[in-house]
Amino acid sequence: MRGAGALLAIGVIALACGGDQEKAPPRDTARAGAPASPMKTSSARTNPVPDATPKADQRRTVLFLGTSLTAGLGLESDSAFPQQIQRRIDARGLPYQTVNAGESGETSAGLLRRLDWVLRSAAAVIVVETGANDGLRGQSVVGTKATIGQILDRIKQERPEARVVLVQMEAPTNLGKTYTAAFHAMFPALAQEHGVVLMPFLLDGVAGRAEFNQGDGVHPNYVGERIVTATVWRTLDRLLVEH
């Protein structure tokens, strides 16, 4: 996060998201209409090269757990960053399918409560975006850190085969420098303690910039969501190739 305006933008996110709710099961990209048609190439129109994109039932899953930022609030379902990541995966011919399990208004405690059903299916990579709504409410950093730690432990216990990515989030500046600094430091500490990959701040280059956000000033618009997608992809691209 760069600048007070950007941090204040994070503070408003959860107000626009609503409260904790448990709704429908995770949306995969096939149901959400996200992935593009399998890419095909040909050396000549009369001699097409067979489609090299792995079939859906052969793909491993990249599961995105998060808030309205992951769900893509205010955007068409195929424009949320997990669905845009699917198109990049398809373009690379990688054997993965994305599942968008974002839930608007959710705190880390809410995510912990619904882990049982979001982890029912196997996943090769699990991306965890949580905590911003805790920060908005001024919840104890110690308590939030403990809850996210439980989430990471549960994932490791129930899906030991998965690579886990924790997304850096930020707290609003109106809670004071001591709180925001502690909140920021919580994420790299968790990543180190639990042996997971730390992704840069999700809204880097987007938060606090009106031209990249919807009318509420806090959720990315279509241009901003492409920037978010690029931020996420910089971490996932190498991880998916190596995994």
C-alpha cells in the first residue's frame, strides 16, 4: 500500500461488502463462465494442430479463498481476477482450473467457519485473501493473527498436498500508525511461521486511485481488476509451472 489515501481505501472495503454471511458453495470458472474456449493453434487452416489444453477432468485446482475482492463485487462474473487468472492459465496450456470461493463481507473468523466445506475437494494451490474486514473493525491484531494461523494450520492438515499462498492486506490509517504497522507486519510473520508463500498487497497500484476503482472508490473497476490480476499472476505463474 502506498500513501494514506490507499490505506484509507482499504478501510472502506468491508463497509461496501456487508456482514459475515455463508452463501452458496464456491463458484468454479466453468459455472461462472470465466474460462475462454480452449486455445488452438494451426500451421495452416487445413492442417490444425490438436488442442493441447488439458481436459477439465485432468486439471488440478487453484482455489481462491477471500472477500468481495476475490468474489469480484460489482463486476461481471468472468471479470473477477480468479477468472482472469484462468484465461492466463489456459493461454499457457497449464493443467489447472480455478475455483472462486470469495465471500463478500467475510472476516477471518468467517473464513475459518466455512473451511470444512470449501476444503471438501482437493486443491493443488490455495490462495488465501483475508483480514481486511478484521482491520476495518479494529479487531485485535493478535486475535486476527491467531485466526489466520488456524486457517493455515487447517489447510495444511486437511490439504497437505496443496501449496498455500497468503495475500498481503492492509488496515485503514484512521486506526493509528501502531495498529496499521502491526497489521501489515502480521502477514509476513504468518507466512514465515507457517511456511507459505506471501503474495504482495492485492490492491497494489489500485487502492486510492479513482480511475482504477468503481463508484464506491474501493472495489476495482475493469481496468483496476486487470492490474490486480497481473499482481496475482506474478506470484502464481512461477508457482504453477514449478508445482
